[in-house]
Amino acid sequence: MLGSAPGLSGRWERLEPRPRARMLRQVLHAGLRTSFHALGRFVASHPVFFASAPVLLSILLGSSFSRYRVEEDVESLLAPKHSLAKIEGNLVDSLFPVNRSKHALYSDLQTPGRYGRVIITTRKGSVMDPVHLDAILKLHRRIYQMQVTVPATGFNSFNYSFSNLCLLDDKNVCIIDDIIRAMEEIQSARNSNRSVPVLRYPITQLADGRQAYIGHQMGGVQGWGPGGAMRAQGMGVRGEGVRSARALQLTYYLQAPGGLMDRVASQWEKAFCAELQHFAELHPKLGFYPSTSSSLRTDFQFSSVLARRPLLASLGVCGVLVVLCCSMRDCVRSKPWLGLLALLSITLSGLTAAGILNLTGATYNSTYLGIPFVMLGHGLFGSFEMLSSWRRTREDQHVKERVASVFEDVMLRFSGSTMIHLMTLGLAASPLTNMEAVRLFCRTAALAVTISYVYMLSFYSSCLVFTGYLETGYRHGCFCRRVPKPDRLDSKPAWYRCLMYTRYQEETQVTNPPQGIGHTHTPNPDLTHTHTHPHPHTTNNPAVRGHAHVANSTHPHPHPHSTASTDPHPQDSHLLLGCVRRCYGDWITNTYVKPFVVLLYLVYISFGLMGFLQVTQGSDPSALVAMDTATVLYTRAQQRYFSSYSPVIGFYIYESAPYWNASVQRDLLEYAKGFQRISWLEAYLNYLSDRNQSTSQPRENFTRTLRHAFLREPQFAHFADDIIFAERGQGEEPDVAASRIFLVAKTTENKREEMSVLLDTLRRLSLTSRVRFLIFNPSFVYLDRYAAAVSSPLRHSLLAVLFLLGLSSLAVVEPLVSVWLGLTLLSVQFGVLGFMTLWGVELDCMSVLCLISALGHSADCSGPLLCGFAAGRGESRTRWVRVALERHGVPSLQTLICYGAALVPVGSIRSNLTRTLFRCLTLTAACSALHTLAFLPTLLTFLPPSKSRGHGPGGEGQRQEVECVEMNDSTRVVDQITTV
């Protein structure tokens, strides 16, 4: 326990028996500090090498951008990597591939490799009006006849039209949507003055007698009710007549086996969009919303294109604020260039990380836009901490000693926060993560943080050495010109004297005369803490300081005089430090302010809980693309006009079943009850009933009638695509090995949530059913286990941090510091998660990435403050809270100011992905600032750890007191130890 003896010129330390765990922590702590002290001296001895090596390495690795590649498989990024839906999708593709369908395709069910899709809307009237219907059919013919030339030039060029690329039916004719056939029948009837056939919704009957589901092809439908009354969309019954429709959706499927045909299909998709744009100019009364197989990929990556200029603006704004935060009134001790060099160090580390990714063949995606901000927050924290520590060192020391003292004081905390970053990101990048986008982001961010840490130790530290030599030579911090002495400045103009203001050492010698043994020493009231040196170099940590009037370390080097000038606090020439020391520290620890801060924290928790209870998952990929793009416009039109019914769900019976059995028939009909359905089984049973045949027949009769009678009827021939027969023995009728039916559910506005519930319900039903079946729709790939896949990396990272803090408390960190830091991280995460929900951000992969990085960011801001407070001994809690705010709160505040300003340009990007990034990172910075600058300083004044020495009279055991007497002469400082 450390304290001061009143009335004596020295300080006293009581040596008491301590627990073994605390002794182990002290030994390891001292060993690590000694190692960092040696590392700092080594870097300061070779500054040219450590400054040039990172620059050369970054240039060499940055030249690898010729290998730059963009990720093209968006589904693999945004969908859970391991899910039952993907297994089911592979099984469905093996049983019923797209090219096996010879009659009809459902655009919501099959999503082949290449396709073109468009939603056509009318601003007034109905798309079934003659003028609009003629225009739509004209567009269909133009698309059908549209040609692309591949290659674009050369003798081997060939023109490809849709007929060369389309999927063919059993008559070698391109498969088109059923709504086109229905519209052609209506147009033909009108042209020949015949009665117009009735178009029903959502299931209509075509001219060939076939029933077709058009719910996904016609939207915004108003139907005729009983007695001719009009019904609104979605209010009718099965087969209701269509009065008007506001939208149509057309899909054109392409065959792209690979190689040349895939390039042709890609060119056809581009020509498809261009044709629609041109056609829209000729028909302003219609709206066109195209979508192709490459739209999602293009629009997802377009966010990074939109972010280029705002990111440069962020760098510029951050550079200006960093220069201001590193500047002081004293032109010699001001370090504006050091702030820019800190940004350069972060930029070089990002360039190096990008070069490594390019050389290893990694691909880029738009989620990587968050990595620069992870590096920026961590790098600025380290640079401001090092600069703050540098300003607390003794100016009469050699630059090497000052840099070594900075390393000894800062690098242990900086390394600890880097370990927290790497632990959170590393575990989220492990195979335990089921979301590929999260895994790739965390892997890349961990690499970038590691390189940024190394460059901070090397490049930035060597820059600190160079600026230290400039300060020692009394050169201007900005212009690097030697500052004249005061006697020469008196003859200069006022602006020149203001520009060249500094304090020379001669001024301090006059103001602070040498202190001898008999001199009464008055310590700094804010830094009244001493100890005996465990090794020759004692740094500026409050737990191991041997100087009371100097805010840093004591070394056996010449120290003629104190560096304090006429200003009792020379560091107050820095604006933020002066504000915190003179105003904010006293205000936040005021007795009358504390209740309001506690009340503010309760409000914070209340609103966080309110948002936490409303968290929703964002499994829609369109929520991660740039705004005003084809994907977003198409999705909005689909939600507006086609939200009455769910996508077509495939009900696949993948094993042979006794379809002739009456109980099996009842079960299958019961499963499909309540859905709009296209079912071969239901149609076949009605077929048998209409012919007065029993539906419960022997297997041979049931199958024979199905194959040779039912499927040969023209109106039922399309059901042949839905049944797979397996041959039996010679002369026997084959079995129905597998089959499918199509289901469509009635939905409301919460379409994706209802689909998720429907998926879970039918899956549970499949586990107990006698018939082995599965259900599938391509959207299930994003819905299946999405919540678990998104939240698990965050949960694992949070547990990893808590485990790391618990483990480190056994050896390195004070246990109460680990407890406080863990509670702070939980509180920040809870607040960010709750407030981002209230701000309209869903829990998707991008928001989870921000939450994972928020763990490290909040540890950067609050960790040093907690360590500085816990290390203090012998004074009141309030005094050590103020000291911790001065030493570590100011660097955190500087980091948060620059970090928050860098986020402002990002908020202007027209992208859903960057909007989520901006909101989550802004909330992270705000919650971290509240905890670091308000909640923790207030709570630490009346909650553990205690600052009471706990020494009462008559204590157990013999106590040994050691007096440390400081002796000053004109050349050195000697610590004389006398045992009393």
C-alpha cells in the first residue's frame, strides 16, 4: 500500500504480505513492462529502418492489385453456409431439374443460372386494357426477336436470339409464361370480335383446358364478386374473375451450360435491360422494373463504388481533426504531423492487408467497407494514447528514454485491446461461423488489425522518435524550423510571436529552483502517488510512479531541473486536456451530478431493453444493396403488387408412396388444404370421380390409368413433368418413385416472416408423416436457420472476450478491472443492439459485423480508464477518477471525435448496406463515449474497487516502512533508500 507521510519530505510505502495471485500478476506485469521498455529503446535506436520497412512492404504488396477479384456468388455470402434448405435444394435439382420441365415454369420456384425478369405496372387503368395489353405483347415480341452478337467483332461472330437460349417444351418451342398465352387469347378474341375469355385469379384455365397458376404473374388484382360486385386484391376466392390488374411479371429463362453460352446469356441479360429502358421511353404510361440473374451481385457490389468518394472525404475530415487534436498552443510540443502520420500508418496497414489478400487469391465484397473503420478506431486509440504518454514524460530525458517510457506505459494496454480485437474477430472467422460473409469479414479484419498493431509499433513509433528529436532541438512542430529564444522574439510582430510561442528550459529553471534535501516538496495534488522502483526504469503508470511532481518516470539520467513552467499545468495548453482537468472532471464527479448520471444510465438501459425486445432478423438480400438500383426497385414493386400470395412452394414426395391407398390420399389432401395448389393427385382423383371410378384401386390399375389415360389428356399432359416413374419387373406397371405438387399460401405484408413460420410448420409435419416429403423454395436458403447463423458469431465472440478477461485476471489484470470491463462490454453491446432496432436496423450480417467490432472498440475506449483507476492507491475515488480521465479519457475523447467525424460522409451514401454500417457504428461510438466519459466515471466513485488503505491501529504482523528520500543536485537525481 502506498501513501504519503504528512510533514516529511519523502514518501512511505508499507510492505505487507500479499496473496500469491497478486504477486504473480505483479511479476508478470513487471516483466511485460520491462520487455516493452526494451522494445521501445530498440525501435528508438533504429528509427530509419522501422519507418522505411513498412512503407516499402506496403508498396510491394500494394502492387498486387492486378490480382483484384470481386466475389460473384452472393448467395454463398449472405445465406447460411450449412443449412437443411441447401441439402433439400440439391435433392430437388437432382429429381426435378429445370430443363426437365417441358410445359410450364414457376418464376418463384425455379431460379436457373440465367434469366431475365420484368414487372410491368400501369400508372392509370389496368394492364389488361387494350392499349396496355397490345404494348405488353409488342414488348414480348421484341424481346423474343432481340439478338446479341458474340463475340462483338470478328469473322466468328454469331447472332443469338432468345430462341437460341430458351428452355424448350416437348414441341421444341420456347417455354413462356402462361399469362402471355392468356393475353394472346384475349387479344385474338378482341381482334376477331369474339367474346373475351374470362381470366380468373389466381388459377385460370387456358384455351387448351389446362389450369395455370398466375398469382405470381399478375398483381394488384381486383376481381368480380357475387352479383358483379367488385372485390379488392386478395379478397376473392379460388378462380375469381379478374376485373383489373395493376401489374404483370414476365420471366424469360435461358439455358447457359457454361463457357460460350454463359457469355452469350450474360450479354443477352444486358441487352434485355437496355431494351426495357428504351421501350419505357416510348411508353411513359407504363412502368418497367427489370431484374436478371446478375442484378443482385451487381447492385450488392455497387455499394463499394458509391463509397469511394465518401471514404476519401472521411479520410480528409478525420485528417483535419487529427491535426487539431494533436496540436497545442506550444508550437514545439505540438505534434500536428504526428496525427497525419498516424492516419498514414493505418492506411499503409490497410494497403498491406489488401495486398496479402490479393496474393492469396481472396475475393472482395462490399461488407469489407466496415474494415477501414475497425482499423481507424483501433489505430487512433493507440496513437493518441502514445502521444498522451509522451507528453507526460520528462523533457530533459533523451528521446530514446522517452520512447522507451512510452512503450512501457502504453503498449501493455494497447496489446491487451488488440488481443480483444483478435479474439472476437478470430472466433467469428472460425469454422463455427455459418455465415460466409461474417467469416470472411472477420478474417480480413483480424489480419488488418494485426498489421495495424505491428505498424503502430514500428512506423508510428519511429515517427514519434523523429518528432521527439524536433522537439529536443526546439523546432516548430509544423514547419520544422528552429524557434527563436524569447529575447529575439520580443522584436518580432505579434502574429509571429503567437506563431512561435514556446517555453524554453531556461524559463523553467528560473521559475522552479533546484530542490535539495532540506527543501519542502509539495506534490502535484492530482498525482500524489509513489513507490520504490522495481527496476531501473519506472514509467508513468500511476501504480508504479516514483515522482510526485513529474507526471511520468524517473530514470538514472541527468535531470537538472523540473520542466514545470510558470503555468502550474503546462499540458493545459492542449485544449481538451485543459477542459477535462479544469471543468469536466470536477463536474462529472460532483455530488449533485451523480444522481442525474445514474438516472441517465437507467434510461439508457430502459430504451435498450425496449429495442432488444423488438429485434427482427433481416434475411432479405435486397436490404444489403445500393439504393435506387434495379434490385431495390424490383423488390419494392414485387412487395407492392405481389404480396397477396407467397412464392410457389414445391411439395416434393421423394420416396415411393402408396398413392392408391385411401388414407394416404386423405393425408396428402389434408396437407394441401388451405393452399392454392396445382396438384396432379387432386386432379387425378377428380378425374377418376368424374368417370365414376373408385379412387382406391389396386396399384396396377391406379398406375395404368394414370399413365395411359390421365396423362394423355391435353389438359393434364403438363402433369407429366411432376411425376417420376420407376420401372419394376417385366410386364409390371412402374411405381411412382417421386412426385411434386405446388402450393401457394395466402400472405399479408409480413411475407418473409410468414414464410419462415410456414417452413418450420411443414418441416415438423414431415417428421411425423407416413409420406416422406420435403418442401422447397429458393428463398428458403436465406430463411433457414438465418437467425442462428447470424447471432452465433456475436454470441461466440462475446463469450470469448469474457473468457479472455477471466483468464487474464488470473495473471495480468486486476480481477475487478476484468469484471468492470466485461460489464462495460455487455452494456455497450446491449445498448447498441437495442438502439439500432429502434433506429430501424434489422439483425442481418452487416449489423452483426458492426456488433462484433463494437466489442473491440468499446474495450479500446473504456479499458485504459479502468486500468488507470484501478492502479491508483491511497487517494479518494474521486481524485483517481479525475486522474484517469485526464490521462486516458482525453485520448478516448480524441479518438471518438475523429472516429465520429469520419462516419459522417458515410451517412450520405445511397446504399442500404452503408446505411446499416453508419447507424451501427455511430451508435457504437455514442454508447462507448457515454460509458467512458459519463457512466464509468460516476459509478467508479462509489462502487469497487476501493481506494481505502485499510490500515487500522494494532494491525497483525510487523510492518516495515521504507522511506524514499529524493536528492537533487545540478546533474542527477538519486533515490536514497533508508530502512526505518
